[in-house]
Amino acid sequence: LIDGSEVAVKTLTEQLCKGAKNLQR
């Protein structure tokens, strides 16, 4: 089951991964 909190965590995690990639450039 996927609830709102899991979706929020997934979204935040994806944003952090994108931010890390941008910092590595």
C-alpha cells in the first residue's frame, strides 16, 4: 500500500538526488 506520506518521502528523495547531481557539476 502507498499512502500520502510515502509519496511525499519519495518526492523529497528524488529532489535531493537531483540537487546532489547539480552540486557535483
